[in-house]
Amino acid sequence: MKFTYTNKSCLVLGAGAAVLASTLLWSTPLIASDYSFSGESNTIFRMRTSITDKTISPAYEYLRLTMTDKLSNGSGVAFHLGAWGRADLGDKPDDHGTNGNLQYAYLTYQAAKNNSVFTIGRQFISEGVAAERIDGVYLRNDFKYGIGVSAFAGSSVTTEALANPKYQGGDLIYGSRISQSDKQMYSIGLSALKSESTTTRNYREEEGLDLWLRPHQQVDINGRSTYNSITNGWMENSYAISYAPTSTLSLGADFSHVNFKDYLFNVTTPALSVNNPLWSYNNKQTAYGAGASYSASKNLTVAADYKFYRYDQSGDASYFGAKASYKLPDNLLAGGGIHRMNGDVDKLRYTEYRAFIAKKINQADLTLDAINVNYDKNINGISNSYVVTGAAGYEFNPKLKVRGDLQYSKSPDFDNEVRALVMATYTFDTKFAAEGGTKSEK
Amino acid sequence: MKNKIAIVSLLLLMTLLYACAGTTSLPRTHPELLSQSPNCTECHTDSWGALNHRAPDFMSKHRFYAASTRQTCNSCHHESFCTDCHANKEDIKPSDKFSDAPERSLPHRGDYMTQHRIDGKVNPVSCVKCHGRTNNVRCASCHK
């Protein structure tokens, strides 16, 4: 059974999380020394004009909490929670005036041996063919001979429940991955997932092969092939190779091939479904490319890349360009690049330019970022689109930072658009460097 | 009967392999404090060196690492780091939230309202990875 999150329930969840965080924060002196409690609060105010000329000025609260308990035998238990809520202070961008989401909330146990992990709650599963957010359980374990096994089961989290059952994401999803690896040389995995809904037991059924080869210290090969057992076709074959002959030079190449009818099967977004008349059911997409990066000095890095795309209905296109960045640690960062998309059809012919600079002065930092795209053929009578963003921040202390930015843009949709954002970030952590390097919420 | 024997045999085999495994779990937190975008090859000569965040193709390949060794990511990153981009519902695009970090490879920088009409028509596959099954509220507000 799937629980649908309404704005009201999200607001209640967000308020609950805030109360829980406050309670835990104030009670931290009472917590035993093996516990640690950390978190981050981001309070955001935005202002922009909508495409229908409404003045949108929402306020957001993003809250992230982590509580860990390191047990004496080397194992550990942790609870992670992330949620956000929004209240509209000006015109409402939708019919609600409030919104929110429980992004994740799970309890996890990791044993001292065999990488045994058990997790329950709302979590993101990333295991072979599965890249799913579920409300459910996950477990994994290492066995002899480099064998690892993981499994998960639960309900897919969907946030926009549509009336058509085809786009509701299924009710039950479960899957598994078995891998065999040698930490020096390779890892190869076989995985599968299945999803069922109230109307069909075969909502999704996918299998995958993933591999990671490191035949030489300077060579790294990754890849994945996924198969759709319902449509009986390969969804995706995607492989990449990297070669770093020296510490300053890195070369890479990649290849991918996707079949639309298999890859876009039973997605929950109608616009991206194989049923969308924008593209043919049997469309395929092939892409391959290469890139190189060279660190000319400790501070300067230059890179170039090329990618060729073959679309069944839009013809061929080449995307290529170069970029450079210059960095003085804790002082200055500057960079820029130019890329060209050169395709058979008008919409695949444009040139992108970007330049940015960021400067740190004591506790303050300043950033300027400009992006411009020139279209070979005008869109809505406009030949280019640009966005210029200026940001300034000040770190009052290691726990509190306030930042504001102003964005000006001209595009085929907006003549002169100004957007503003102010964000206050407050971090709290009861135990710094308890286990060596602490993890931050960033 | 044969199925039951096969299942029991498999369970016995897995129990034996589990009992004999005896590996030490990855540390829940990386033992050394790391700066942003670490070059893992500075210390690691084995496969962990491949996770060098400064490699030019690390961003395009990080999905492979996450799908095969997520625990390694977890030793440095909290869930919130992944959720900054891989959200199941989000109002603010990552490049707007982190406009003070121009060096980060964040999706949809610049005027993506125009660009999405190009990407969406010629390459919907790139959209599906993040918006095909979740984080599609904004898609659905126009694309019913």
C-alpha cells in the first residue's frame, strides 16, 4: 500500500522533525560520550517573478540530522533524517501556499565484520540496476572469496501521484545484487529488480551486469548493461575507460547505447514515457566520446572533451569544447570554458560560454558567474540567452554562515528577469573529529 | 522436494561462506580528514585510487562507483550530500542553492528553461535518470 504525501502531511513531518531536532539539540549534554549528534539547518528566502508575472517569494527550511552511536565492538548504529518545508510569503506558485518533503529518514546498523549493513526507513538504494528511493529495508553482507550480497524490498517513493495507474510507480519493489571482487583488480556484479502494482505483477522487471576493472594502477574501466525482461530488450549499455599516464595527465573515453522502448518503460513522468508522441517507440540513442585533462601547474588545469551523439529522429550531433580553471587554495578560483553543439537539426546548433571567479577575503567570499548560450537559429525571436549571478557570503563563525545572491537573466522566456536568494546555514555537531575525519552534511 | 534440497543447500553454503568470510568492515568514517575533491591516489595505490575526485571524468563515472560500492561513498559523505542533487522532490535546483560554488558540477546551470526543451526532445534519457520516476513534480505541473 502506498502512502501519498500531501502538503499538510509534509508540513507536519517537517514540524515534527524540527521539534525532534530541537529536543535532541538541547538534550545533547545528557547524551553519553559514544553518541554524536550533528546536523545542518538551511533557512532560505527567495524572490522571483513567475512566467505568469506573479511575484513568488517563498521561505524554505531544509533540515538535515544525523545521530550515531559507536558501539564498543566496532559496529555502529546511525539515524539520518532530511526534510524541507516551504511557505509562500507572496503570490502562490501553485494552489497550496505550502509544500514540503521528507527526503530521507532511516535507521542503519553496520557490523564490525563483513560489511554487514541493515537499514530500515526511507532511503536511496544504489545497487547495480537499482537506483531507487524506497520506504523499506536494505541489507548487505560480504562472504568468503570476495562475494558480496545485498537485497532490498519496499515501496517506491513517488511524489506526484497521477490518476493513471501506469504512472503511479508500482506498489512493491524488491531486488538484489550479488558481486565478486578483488579489491586490487576488479569487481563484477549481477543485479535484478522487480516491481509490482495493484493492477499488474510485472510493473518493472530489470536485470543488470556491472563491472569495475582496474587491470593496471593507471587504468580504470567501468560499465553497466541493463536488460528489461518485460519488453525483452537491452535498456542501456554504458562503458567508460580512464587512463592516467602521469599524475598531471588524464585521458578518458566512453560509449553508451540506449533503446527508448526498454529504457523509458513504465516511468512515472508521462512526458518521458515511450507513449509520448514526441519520439518514436523504437528510437535509439548512441553516444561516444573522449576527453583529456592536464594540470599545467599546481594551480592551473586545462581540459578538452568531445562527444558524438546519434539520435534516430534528430540525426547526428557533436558536442565539443575546452575549459580551464585556476585555483589558489583558500584565496582565489577562476575558470571558464567554451562548448559547441553542432548537430544536423537547428535546435542542436548552439555555442555555450562560461566564465566564473570566486574570491575569499578573510571570513567573506565573493562569486561572479556568467553563462551565455548563442543559438544558431533564434528561439522566440531571441538569438541568445544569458544568466549572470553574483553571490556574497560571510562566515560569522564555523557554525554560522549567511549568503546572498542576485541573478539577472535574459532568455527566450524572460526579457529581464531578476532573482534573489538569501540563505542562512547553521551547523551543529556535538563531537568533532570523534573518529578521525568528521563527515559534514556537505 | 528437489527445490527444498536446493534451497537448504544454498542456505548452508551461504552460512559457511559467511562464517569463513572474516573481513573487517569499511570504516564508517574516513580515518583521515579530507579536503574537498580529494585525490585518492595520493595515499591509495589499490582500487580506491580510482575514486580520485579530481579526475576529469569522475562526475560522469560516479554513478558506477555508487552502484557497486556505496559504503565507500558513505565513509565521507552523509546522505544529504547525495540528496542535494538526487532528490525525490525538490523546489530549488542545486546550482541555485550553491551559487557560491561555481567549480561544482551541478545540473541545470544557467537558463535551463530553454535548454530543457532541447534536451527533452532529443535526449529524454538524460532526464529519466533523475526525473523519470521521482522528482517530477515540476515536470508534471506543465506536462500532464
